[in-house]
Amino acid sequence: MHYIIQVYQDGVLQYLFNTRMLVQDVSLAKLFSAPALAKRYLSKSVFYKGNWSVVSIDENGVIRNTTATYMHGIMP
């Protein structure tokens, strides 16, 4: 199980690629082994004060858990 960071910005749900860039393809999102690691990485990101959540994905890149482990702001 891996975790990714979803960012809701300008009406579009995107995924964190690095601390300064978002992508729309889940397969390009940066993977984390634990939710706490994802949150720590995101804290250094320019997107930290926006609307974001940490969700789990399976080995095929499918989002498994739509309930966020960590969340900030209002997600759709």
C-alpha cells in the first residue's frame, strides 16, 4: 500500500509530483510508504496551505481509500 497527495486547486483535483508541480495523472504522482511521510513532504511544498488530502492507492495505481488520512481545507 502506498499513499499519494491529492490537491484541489482552481476547481480541479490534481496529484503532487514534487514540491512545486502538480499532475493530473495518478500514475505520475509521488508515492509515499506512510501517510506521515507524505504529510511531512507536503509541509515543504508550495501547496501546503491549500486544499489537500493524503489517500491510499494500491499497486495498480487505483485509489483504494477515498477517506483521507490527513486533510486540509475543503475537498469536493
